[in-house]
Amino acid sequence: MVCFRVWKNRGALLQLQCLSISSFQNANGDLPFVDHCLCWPCHFPRFHSHVSFRSFVLSISSSHFVDQYQAMNWVLLSFIVLGAGVGLLSEGGSSSRPPVIRVGALFGLNTMHGQIANIAFKAAEEDVNSDPSFLGGSKLRIMINDAKRSGFLSIMGALQFMETDVVAIIGPQTSIMAHVLSHLANELTVPMLSFTALDPTLSPLQFPFFVQTAPSDLFLMRAIAEMITYYGWSDVVALYNDDDNSRNGVTALGDELEERRCRISYKAVLPLDVVISSPVEIIEELTKIQRMESRIIVVNTFPNTGKMIFEEAERLGMMETGYVWIATTWLSSLLDSGLPLDRKSLNGVLTLRLHTPDSRNKRDFAARWKNKLSNNKTIGLNVYGLYAYDTVWIIARAIKTHLEAGGNLSFSQDAKLSSLKGEALNLSALSRFDQGSQLLDYIMHTKMSGLAGPVQFHQDRSMLQPSYDIINVVDDGFRQIGYWSNHSGLSIGPPESFYSKPSNRSSSNQHLKLVTWPGGTSVTPRGWVFPNNGKLLRIGVPDRASFKAFVSRVNGSSNNVQGYCIDVFEAAVKLLSYPVPHEFIFFGDGLKNPNYNELVHKVTTGVEFDAVVGDVAIVTKRTRIVDFTQPYIESGLVVVAPVSTPNENPWAFLRPFTPPMWAVTAVFFIVVGAVIWILEHRKNDEFRGPPRRQIVTILCYTASLTSMLTVQQLNSPIKGVDTLISSTGRIGFQIGSFAENYMVDELNIARSRLVPLGSPQEYATALQNGTVAAIVDERPYVDLFLSDYCKFAIRGQEFTRNGWGFAFPRDSPLAVDMSTAILGLSETGELQKIHDRWLSKSNCSSPHWSHFWGMFLVCGIACFVALLIHFFKIVRDFCKHTPEEEEEAAAIPAPKSSRLKKLQRFLAYVDQKEEESKRRLKRKRSNLSMDANSITS
């Protein structure tokens, strides 16, 4: 039996060829020596079973070591020859059941995730090895390299693992290192699994040997985007560290928000979490955010930076009512781990946690963690401890499947590395895992029930059914307000209860519990305020040359504006719950009306104007680039043309009435009604009964009669837009109006027929001299024009349905609030008052009552003749019906009172219904006839 030990010191003065070996750390974590032990012949098979025979460079630097080892040269030479010979026999293969199967792990043991992962790894290793038959007699060993949050140490640790024949690596902890080390894993075909490096850009196409064993942050950002949409917010501020994981996560958030018509309005970038030591940069960024519009702040960072952010935010007064803070999974991990945390600075914050369904195994492991695994340490179990435990089992099950299928675990030199020259790097010592691709395939086909829930991978390497808990931090701890899953969206019930049902992502199916927001309020914050940055809202207004009742300068001032549109805007601003400091900036030269499309486009650039206020029509083309408020006035296109009306003579009954005219008409209502009553009272039942009923009948009758006489007849060859289209006459339009393009594009009217006009005076002149047959313009302009020019009228109906609104940039929350304010003005009647103050004016004179003397004359003569005829008829009938009474009255001289009685009988006869009088006369004659017969007999 031959056994020898070689001491290795860093320096490389003497190079010897020897067998590959295993590395061990001393108490300081350094590698000052390497042990090589070969027991021949009895222990050789055991050695051969887990060490492949190949050469590597062994270095000895101290000169006294050279002298000490000269006596052993013959042993070394013999050993080299023996190793080479055995290597030829064994190169490229090894036993399928090695005694120890090594898995590397790269974590910073001074971090929360590193400490929790270390405990979980040991627990999983213990559980795997507790059943000797699970790996066919082999033992699983998790070799943890403490990277100390250093990128360099992570690289060195990965290289050391590649020298020691690991079949897989768990880690790295950060996405920065995952991007780097995945190239090494690809080259040496060693699967690399991480449950903390969840960067969405770690694509399996680019890094086929890198596997994320927890849901990618793509789903985390999708959940946050749906939360923002659920609460009706649109603008978000992102606060993050300048590293791959945080930066790419925010990029994914921006993409998800854009799909929902939301956006990240500002990205606040902080230094790397490992280098940030003071809150100076944090305070600087928070101060900027404080002056901005959005109050929705998403913090995608790490525990160290995150705690400092909220501590400084509280000092700056940014944890008060109106703010919304959404922290990614780093905060929920801190809360679950029980590490020291200032809860006061987190009151009202929302955070997310990877959802792990409740199970007996999970509860048992949590109890085991608390009682045994944590060794009475203060750190508690969080979801990443569950994922760490499951990751070990994913690897163990894949190895088991691989070995049971007859696979080997062998390593060989990489041809590309062997061809590289240079003794200093010694890249030939890195081994290639020959069965790495097969093991990776078994990993990707894993199906098991882990502590974190079902473990299964989709074809694109994403985890099955990613979901999150949504947590609200409150004074006494935190409470869960709901869940998010990629299947069902936001819900109050656990996601697994929806997996058996069809996916329903409709807005009506999205629910969360009540939230306590910063400041202790339960009212959902608006999500934005007017920016407190000392700048005024720059509002563009058209510098009109005509129709200045809508918008105009005040005495030639450069920024003082007046008009109907301005008054509506100012009244709406007063209804807002926050101040909106603003200034008006004119657009145009004031000599001609500006182009409104150009004015609206200025808002999209944000360079000149932040909004546009004025007589701006809401049309499709403009709504594609800006957001309009609720219309504050209707504004469809109409046709205006000359009309012929009856001359103003005594017979012009049919013109609008002035107040004196209405007074005279009212008197004639009474007169005509009285005449009608007199004529119909004795014949028509409708004119009999109680006096109140008779008065109502008279009024209704005379009103209907009058209405038939007040329909004005206007004559014009233009009947509406259809007549205009079919004709060949020229058409006027207002300069700067959208009417020009509408007539050309929508009505197919030749542009050569269109005549631009700039003012009401030009309208009237063009219509009067026949330059244009008609004018097409918006209704508010036309109403204002017709109030001064009475010889023209609107022909037909409005043929478009538009309105005027105020223009703001796309997705501007101010547009929404201003729309609400405009509706408030309409409901209170203030909008109509503003309209009447500016637009309800007319200079067209109404006809005087004397113009209607002909109508009154005809009416009076008709009434007099009717009354005269009726009077003679009544007297005749009265005299005929009472001859006996008259004879008796003539034979006996009566006192004067008899004449009064006779008058009373006459009036009673007049009031008596005609049929009743006839019946009485007939009855009296019958009685007289009977009396005469009785006397004769």
C-alpha cells in the first residue's frame, strides 16, 4: 500500500503532475493546502469511483518545500506513471453510483437570503440522505461557497466548483452574476438553478443551462400592473437599484403598464445595493419625486436599500395621505423573516409575496424550522427558504431519475479550454459534465409536490401557475388583502380555488379587500397631484381673429385672456380639490384664425404647451394624440344660407313676438275666448258646467288656434347638407376649422368649391353677393353669427355630432378631473349661466305690435259681426218663446221692477241651453193645446 500527501502553497514555482483531488476549506475559509490520498491496492476502487484520472497543475512556492520533497521524486514519478496508465483505462467514464454526488451553492451567507438558504439546504440534504436507497447508496453533498455579495468571489466560487466535479450549481444569488456565470454553465454543461435571480431577461434561449425554480419577476410586474389598473391609476414612479434584476424588472413593469394604457412617468435610479452606504442619493431622488405629479411609487430594490428608502420617506413627509407605496417581494421577505424593521415607516405600504399554498408538509417544515433548524437564531422562515428546500429536491429527483435510467455521472476536459495556452489561468483544470444535458432534461420534466406548492415547468421554462399574496402593512403588523395569479388575476380567494375553472380576467371579476393607505385612510388615493415644482401649467389658447366671444385678448395683453371658453375652464378649475397654477399662452398671430390641428399637436410634444383651452372641437383625428375632457358645449356642423321672409307689413303675423306684442295678444286671447264662449255656450256641452272648466276650455281652444297662426315660413333653395352636396355652388367655411377637411374627406366635396372666410362680416358679404351659396360651420359660431345677421338661417339639421373640450396629454389624470368638474358645472346650472352671459345675445329687432293691426282688425270685425248676428237671433227666439208672458205684461201695467225681471228672464234665456229652451217651448204649446181642447169639450 502506498499513500502520500502533497502540500500546495500558492505561488507556482514548481509544477508537478498528479491526480485530480477534492478541495477543503480550513477554519478561515481559505484553501492553503490540498490533500491527495491514494490507498493501493485495497482502497483504489473507492478512490476511482469518484475521481476521474487526469492531470492538473500542482504548485509549490517555498524553496524549503522543494528541498523537502526532492527525496520523494521517485515516488511522484511512479505515481504519475501509474495515474497516467489508469487514466487511459478510465478516461471518459465512471461508475454510475459514485459514493458522493456534489452540488455547489453560491450565496452570500451574510445576507438574509443566504442565511435562510443555508439552513434550508442542510435540511434538504439531510432529508435526501436519510433514505440510503433514494440515490442508490450515493450521498448528496451541498457545497456552499460564501460569495459575500461579491461578484468576483462568485466567479471564483463557480470556477472552484467546476474543478471539483459538481453535477449542478444552486445560485447565483443575484441576476448580475447569473448573466455572467450562465455562460460558464453553458460551456461546461452544468445545470445552474436559482430561486432568487429572477430577472425576466434571463432567457432559456440565451442561457439554456440556467433554470429559475421560482416564478420570474415578469409575473411580479404583471401583478403590480394589474393592481395599478384595478385602482384606476395611470402614472407610476419606479425607484430601483442600478443592477440587472431591478432594472430589467422595471423595464418589464413599463411594458405591462403600456399594455394597459398606463406608464412609468419617472425612473429614479439608485446605486447598487452592495455599495450604497448613506442615504444621500436616496434623499436626492425622493426630493425629486416629491415635486412630481405622480404619487404611485413602486420600490423594486433589496432589503438594505429598501429600509433606507422608507426611513427617509417618512422623514420627508412622504408616508402621509395621498401617497401610494408598492414594494416588491423584498419587503414581504423581511416581514416574514422577523429581522429588525421600523414598522412605523411602512404603515400603509403594499407588498407582494410569492404565494405558497397551505399544506401539511409546509406546516411541519415551519414547525421544524422554528424548533430545530434555525438553532434558536432570530431569522424566521420565508418563502425563499421553501424554494431553497424544493430546489435541492428538484436536483435530487433528477439525479435519481438519471441514475435509474442507467446514466453515468462523468466529467471530461473541455476541448476549447484545453487548446488555450497559459499556465497562470490553468483553465484545463475545469471539467465538463458529460451528462449535463440529460440531467437538465430530467430537471425540466420534474413533477412533484414541494413545500412551495406543485413543481412543474412549462415549455418556456416558466413555473406552473405563478401567483402572489398581496399584503398591506399596518401598525400592528401586516394583513393579506388578496391574491394575484396569472390564471384569475386579482381575487380575495386563494388562486388554487380558481384553477379548475375557466380563466376570467374581466374587470368585474377582480377584487381586493379594503386597504389602509399611508396616513391611515381607507379612501383610495387619487394617485397624483399637481406637481409642486414651481412651474405653471402652460395652457395654449388660440389667438382668434373673429368670434372673439369665445377666446380673445384683454386690451391687447400678452397673457390676459377672456371669453366663454376661458370662463368655463376657470369655473371648472375652482371645483378641483387641489390648486392648478397655470398661465395662458397665445397661439397664432391674431390676424387670422390659427390652425387648430397644429395647436393640438403642440400638446403631444410637451415642449410648448401642457394643455389647450379654447373652442377646440373633439374630432377623431385629434383624439388619437391627446385626451379631451367631457364636452362643455355641443358643436355639430350645420348649413347656413340666405332665406326670404315676408315683408314687415301689417299682415306679417308670423314673426317673433316682443313683450308688448305678447301683452296685446293676451288681451285678444281673452276677447276671442269670450266671443267663442258666447257663441258656443248654448250649444256645446264643453262650454257648460262650472266656470273654472269653461275658462280652461276657452284658453285651450284659443291657444291652439293661435299656434296655427305663428308658424314662420322661410324660403331658400338650400334645404340642408344633401342639397348642398348635390349642387355645384360654392361653400364657405371658417379658416382653421376642421369643416374643410370634413367636407373633402367625408362628404367628397371638391376642394375647388370651398371658400375660406375669416369673420362674420365676410360670411354675410359672401352670402349676400352670391360668392357662396351657403356656409358650413359649427353650431356655436353659427348661432353667434345669426344673432347679428337676421337675413340668414340654418337649413336642415346638424349633420355631425361633436362638442368642444379641453385637450391634455394622453393619459393625463387632469383630463379626468376636469371632466368631472365640467359635469358638476352642468348639473348646478353654472355652465348655462356662463353660456347666457357670453352667447345669448341678439341684435335682430322683433316686429312691433302695430305691425299686426291687420290681424287685429280682421279678428275684431269677425268677432263683432258674429256677436251682432248672434244677438239678433237670441232676441228673436226670446220673443217667440215668451209671447203669452208679453201679452199679460201689456194688459196689466207693471212697475219698473218688472222690466228688471224681464231683463233677468232674458239673461236666463241666453244662459239656457238651446235644446232645453226648445223642449220648454214644445211642452208649453202642448199644455196650451190641451187646455183649449178641455174648454171646447
